[in-house]
Amino acid sequence: MAIANNTVAIIISGAIAKSINDDYALDNKQTASTLDVFACISQGLLPYGAQVLMILSFADGNMSYIDLVTNSWYLILLFISASLFIVFKREVKAS
């Protein structure tokens, strides 16, 4: 959350994600997509992120950051669905 750019955040945290992926023998593709999804969620909620600053500038002072966050349904639903996927994921046997 210290980096206000998705790509840079993913590049910086990629080594940590790779280490966790290797330690727990996870699927590389699922680890990468999970990292991407949660980077999107956190970047969309940062008050100094480019997405939030752009939307607030379009609102011309008619919307506060709190108003924006409470109406960010996409990010909320994305967080819930990604979390549920992690919790209820089934193992697929290789054939």
C-alpha cells in the first residue's frame, strides 16, 4: 500500500509472493492472479492513488473520499469474491 501504482507494487512484492508460493507449493498462476487482484483492491482504496484522485477531480468537490469509498461496490465485491475463492477453493487433481 506504500506504492500508488499497481504495476510497481506487483513488481516490488513479486519476490515475496514467489517465496510464499514456493514454500507452500501453490499454483504459480493462482498466486499471480491473487496478487494482481489484491493489488487492484488496495490501489483502488488508497486516498492518494491515481484512480481516486482522478475521480475526485471529476467530482469538482461534490464528493469526499469517504463518499467514494462507501460507493466503491466493484472493489468491495471483488474483495469478497476473491476472499471466498481463497477460503472455499477446491484442489484439482492432475489427470
